[in-house]
Amino acid sequence: MRVLVVEDEAPLADAIARGLRREGMAVDVALTGDEGHEKASITRYDVVLLDRDLPGMSGDDLCQEIVASDELTRVLMLTASGTVSDRVEGLSLGADDYLAKPFAFPELVARVRALGRRATPAAPPLLTVGDVELDPAKRTVRRASGPIDLTRKEFGVLEVLMAAKGAVVSSEELLERVWDENADPFTTTVRVTVMTLRKKLGEPGIIETVVGSGYRVRDTGPAKG
């Protein structure tokens, strides 16, 4: 899941970003409304966490811009204004959810995950290819031989590939969906992650390289029961 945090209080923005990254999300940070607008114009985010009171472009204006430009991106407003009228006003601007500060971080994570599910086409509770089974909610992967321990990035790559249902996914798309803006687009990080992922998944391999295009998963046969 790709998330943008637009919050002018740098310590809070960094704390939110660190916490969401520990939950396996790819997170970018903007400290002004203008910076948030620029990032949202370039990258398709699943969820934008947006403070209403921002320097430069206001959070209200940015929310309206996001809603008008990309119906898939979900907006969660984070603000110190927590009255009923403030919440109604924020939601009337097109925000999908509203959370007043201070907030409990587990609740924030739960709301972000819920919005993230609405930002992408509905996926089955379990993703299955052959005898490989991935549970997005529990963040677990199993094969017939038992559970497989993956890093956050390995899990993210496998989830994107399995959700694509055999369609080819480019390295650029994997980099955008699983990593954040700090990832160097000219590195071999995607190739190396796919290589280690293949080793952990074992044989028969389910990840196929499509030369010049990217990667896809292929069904190796019926799941073993």
C-alpha cells in the first residue's frame, strides 16, 4: 500500500511515517500543502493522510484536488478540529474518513488499511497460486511445506504479483507500489528482492520473468491438499 502523509508538524509526520512503515506500507511525507499537491500529482497513492491546517495550499483545497483528479485515492483527514461540524465539513469536501488529534495509533492503522482496501479492486480474503497461499490481512504466506517467513518488501512484491492474477507487472510498478519515494529507480532492488523471494518460495517456482516487461506469477498446478 502506498501512503502519503501531508502534515506540517515534522515530528508528528515522521512518527506516523515510521509507524506505518513498520506495518509494511510504503510512505512518503509532505510538510506543506503545495508539496503534498506536487507529490499527489506525480504518484498514485492508495491513501492520503491530510491535515486541514497546512502552509501553502490548504488541506481543504488539496482534498478537493485529490478527489477531483483520482477517484481511487482515499483521503483521511487528520486534524485538531474534532467537533461534529468540523467532521461534517471535512467529509463534505470529499474526504473518506476523519480522525481528530490526538489519536490512538492502532486506530489510525486500522482506518488506513480499511481505506486502502477501498482504493483497489476487491481482492479475495486469501490470494492463492498453486499451493502458495497469501493472507493480506494476517500478512502470512504458506506453501504446502509450511509457513514462509518474508521481509516486508518481499511480502509486498508477492502480494502485488499474486493480486495481478497472471498479468505482467513491471519493475517500475513494483517499485512504485511497494517502495517509497526514497527508492532509487535505477537500482537493482526489485530484481534482488524477486531473487530472494524465489529462493524462499522454493520449487516449483511461481514467479516468471517476462524479458523486457517485468514479472508475473504462473500457476504450477492445483493446490495440494
